[in-house]
Amino acid sequence: QAHLEESGGGLVQPGESLRLACKTTKNFFDISDMGWYRQTPENPEKQREWVATTSRLGLGTYGDSVKGRFIISRDCGRNTMNLQMNQLRHEDTGVYYCNARGAGLDFWGQGIQVTVSS
């Protein structure tokens, strides 16, 4: 079973940046597509919102609400997927969940809090 280790959340002001990271085992990292989803305070009962995904080959795709502000990438040397979040807004506040899918498997991290507040 692949373990997903999330890090990098915190409290920032609007316009500032944060970097999230999600580390997994090398074997699973090499075969999986990895991404981030979020649960926001405004929609606690709704399905998690897709934020961004990087394919196992490094192709990044983004949700409309973060396109142009967030950058997703893979660090193969550290088996880590990173999400650089720039120009953060109040509405980016939420719990961010790492997801990794590959070989018919689907894993989620425990979630990490991101708060954007002035």
C-alpha cells in the first residue's frame, strides 16, 4: 500500500504563496498520476474540488479556478509531487488532499490545511 505524506500548508495573506508537497514510495510514484483536491469551508458537504493533476509523464492539468496561479510538478529524485500556489485568494482556503492513482489503485492523503486570510 502506498503511503502519501503531505506537507507545506499554513496561514498566509491574500496575494502570497505557499508550496504543498506530497511524497510517496518510489515504486508507486513512477507509475501513478498524482494530484490535489480541496474541500472548502463554503461547500463542506460537496464533493472535493479538483485542483490540479500531473500525469506520471509530467503533464500538468488545472482546474479553472487555479489556472495561471498554481503550478504542479514532479520531483523524481525525491518521489514527491509539488504544488506551487501563487497569488492566493480567500477562496483558496480549505483542506487540500493529495491523490495518487496507478495500476488500478487509488490512494488519498489525510489532508492539509491552507488558510488565506488578511
